Amino acid sequence: MIYISKQDEYSTKHPLNICLDFVKKFIKEEMEPGRYELQNGIYCSALASPLKEKDELFFEAHKKYADLHYVIEGTQRMWIGNTSQMEFVSYTEEKDFVKVVGEHHVEVLQMPGTAIVVFPEDAHTLDPNYLPKEIVKKIIFKIPLFLFEEN
């Protein structure tokens, strides 16, 4: 897991820099929520909605992608757990979606302008005890894992 509170200096080709540059463009150009294809297999979903209800939450992880969750407006608290200490439920290959159950080990409060990067060993979900009714604007990036090996 990586927590970013300001844009660190990465090379312009680094996948995190590609994502953070898109965030700047998204905010500056007041782009609409939706799905966007970037480069090198990176894509994202820009969302503007209330957080999910408690009964809609579960731990997820991925095998082929890292997720970068960037909060633009509002706040959310994420729970992170290690997949090796959780029980496997299912995997959907076409969505690269691993569902697991277990306990979290880390809580991260995300304020506007912060990002968290989770890797395959980082099962993640929203904290079901912290679900403000405000609209949360965020972008969730999917970054192919091989890009981290190249930089």
C-alpha cells in the first residue's frame, strides 16, 4: 500500500505520475464522471456519488491491477487487510475481481487531494462505520502491475 498526500516526484512515465497528471487535467477541465482510457493499459472511473450502504460493502482485491483511489471532494475511510490472512471467496477473471472475507489491519482516512494505492495483497473496502451521506468525488485508477516492474 502507498499513501500519497501530495504529488511526489516520479518520472513522467511512471504509472503513478500518469494517474496524478490525469487528476490535474480532470479537475482543471471540469470533466464529467465516467470511464476514461489513459495510456499503457491504465484506465479509470470517475465517480460522484454518496458512499455505498453497509450491506453493499465487502473486501476486494485484484490479481492483474493495482488500484489508485484519489479523492477530489468529500472524505472516505478505507479498511485494508492482507489477502494472505483472509478467506478467499471468489475470483472473476474478466473483471480481475477477487472477493475475500476477513479482518482489516489498517484504516486510512482519505481527505480531498489524497490518494491510496493498493496492490494484489491489499484487500480493501470502505469502512462500514464511516459512511457520511455527502457526495464523494473520486477517481479509481486501474494500473497494470507490469508497469511497476518497468519503472
